[in-house]
Amino acid sequence: MVKLEKVLLIDDDTTAHYLNERIVRELQIAKKVQVLHNGRQGLDYLSEGEERVCPELIILDHYMPVLDGMEIMEALHKSGRLEKMETVFLLLAAHTSQADIL
């Protein structure tokens, strides 16, 4: 199986962090798993220098305080960084409201 260099998990919920990180590690799909605890940390991490290895997969929570998953993606798009990234984004939401279904 081909391993990804890096997977980035961005979520403010500790239970979701634990479960998602455990799944990624047990499936052994990545050489490195980076965990961040809010959207601001995630955006700062992704906006830093080009020398950093960009994650091939980013799993992020849709609903977070400070910056949510969509706001992170919008900020990356506005900065022009999103188009330069060869990254798959997986946006997770644990809400069951009918309004949340896209």
C-alpha cells in the first residue's frame, strides 16, 4: 500500500481527534499524522512557508470555534494557496440537522 507523507487532522473535539487519529494510524495510510486543535492553528499551519511538506490529506471538522472547516478552505482559496495544494480535504460534521445536509 502506498503511504501518504502526511495527514493533517484539525478538530476541536478531543473524542473525534482520538478516533480519527487512531483510524489513520491503524490503517497505516500515512508516515506522519499531525494533529491540530482549532481552525486558527490549522490555517496558520497551512499558510506558513512553502518549505513545509503539505499534507496530502486534511481531515477537518466543519463546526469549530474561531474558524470552522469551510472558513479555513475559503481563506486558503482567497490567498491563492488552495489552488497550489495537491491535497484532498475531508470535511466532517457530526450534526444531524436537516439544514446541515448539503
